[in-house]
Amino acid sequence: MIDSKRGRSVALFAIQVSISSLFLAYILQLTPLDQILSTVNRAIPSLVFLAIVLMGLEKYVLAFQLKRITDGQGMNVSAYQIFRINVMTSFYELFLPGTIASGVIRWFKLIQQSNMKISALVAIGFNRLIQTVVLILLGGICWSLDPRAKEEGVAGLFVFFLLMGGIILYALSTNSQFFSDISKRIEKTVSVFMPVSFQRRITSFVNALGNFQRLSFNTKLEIFTLTLGANLLSIGGWVLLTEALMLQVPLVTLLWIRSCIAILVMIPISFAGLGVREGSLMALLFPYGIAMDEALAFSVLLFFMRICWGMIGGLLEACDLFVRR
């Protein structure tokens, strides 16, 4: 059984490495590496540095957002501890397939701080849900304001259905009456078919979800506002990188493309979004007059920001391991 699981893990790892490698090999065939590096070298260092700082501020704001969510679960975790978790997770994101996988790291580290497995799991899930809803909301609004983007009707429908799905999930997760009815049905079902030990876990999970129903309107608004603020800081970083490379991209275009890229790199098909991010940026920026080498240089700088915070996260992780020893 263990060998079978290990075999599947190795096969999945090999597939993800192959996908990233094939994407990058094809991209480098289209645009020579020296041409990409030449475009990267023309970037204004001070603007790139400011973009890196904004990424750190984004992680800091998201720490307060998750703090509000964990408070609702009765977890005693400080915003500073969550900020450290966010930064340390940046290190693991360099090696993980898809950004959704980073939620597992955050969950594990929250457990280390609070020893509340179910509450931590629900908090991470709700955190991902609200971030995705805000991300798609911003992207959908900006897509509708971009005249050229509306020519791509299929892409618009895709964004629309993603947005509607996210809003419905968020609304259902915070609707007291709906949740009360569903939780009663779940508890009734598990009491008949599940063993007692498993029933307790299901009940704990349902109770943890129920904590969101008891959040005040002001708390929910604060969580939404902090999530929006973090997205605005991320947008600021993207704008600084386009200015650093002197790319002429309309702001509304940049915003909806950012949302599309963020959704695509969530999918666990390549490591750290390599290949997926580069290919998507080339395809989405091309209609706006951005050459392949410029799109790839922009992608390199985006990844460079992640490497910088990943290195800081790796140092924090190493310090924690040293202290525990």
C-alpha cells in the first residue's frame, strides 16, 4: 500500500516536472535566452526593489486578514506569527505544484502554533475562498472595462462563471439559515453511517464552519477590506514592474491579466507556476503590442520577487530549526 502511494507520488512529481520543462523548452525556442536577459537588464532596479517591498507589505496585510479569521475560530495566533508563516511558506512555494498546495504548509504551521487541526483547516479554506472571490471580482470588473478584452468573449464567460461560483460559495458559507439546515442534515447522516470516532471529527469540522456564521458584519467587512488592500498592494507591484521595463500596458488590462495568471498558477500542474505563468503572459499581452521577450522578462521579474521572499522565508525556517535543536 505504501509502495503504491509512493509510486503515485513519484509519477505525479515526474509529470509536473515534465510539464514545466516542456513549457519552458518551447518558450525558449520561440525567444532566445540572451534576448530575454537583455530585456531584464534594462529594468530600473529601484522600481523592482519597491515592487519587492510591496510584496512584503501584501504578506503583512494578509497576516492581519488571516488573524481575523483565526480569531473567529478561537485560535490564539498573533498577526506576527501568521506573517512569519506567510514568509516561510514563500520558501516552499518555490518547489510546490500550484499555489493551492501552499495552503497545506500554512495549515501545518498554524497547527504548530495552536494545536487546533480542524479549526486551522477551516480557517485556511475560508482564507483561500475570500482571496479567490476578491481576485476574480477585481479581474472581472477590469475585464469589462477593457474594450479590447471584450473581443475575447469566451474568456469573459470564463471569468463570469468563476466569479459567480466564488460569490455563491462565499454567500452560502456565511448564510446562517442555509448552514444550519445543512449542518443538521450532515450530523443526522453521519450518525447513521459513520463510526463514532469519525462522527466526532465531522461534528468538529461542522462546528468550526459554524463559527463563521457568528462573525459580526463589521468583522466580515474588515476581512474583505484587508483582502482587497492586499490585492491593491500586489497590483502596485505589477504596475512598478511594468514601469521598470517601460511596458505600455493599460491598467485595467494589467489587472484582469493578473487575476487570470493567479487563477492559472493555482492549478497544480507545474512547479511554482513555471511555464504556465510565462506562456500565459506571452499569450495575453501579445494583443497589446508586448513582444515575447518583454512578456518573458516581466515574468522573470515576477518570479524574482518570489525568489527574494522565498530566500527570506528559507532563512526564517532555518533559524526556527536551529532554535528547536
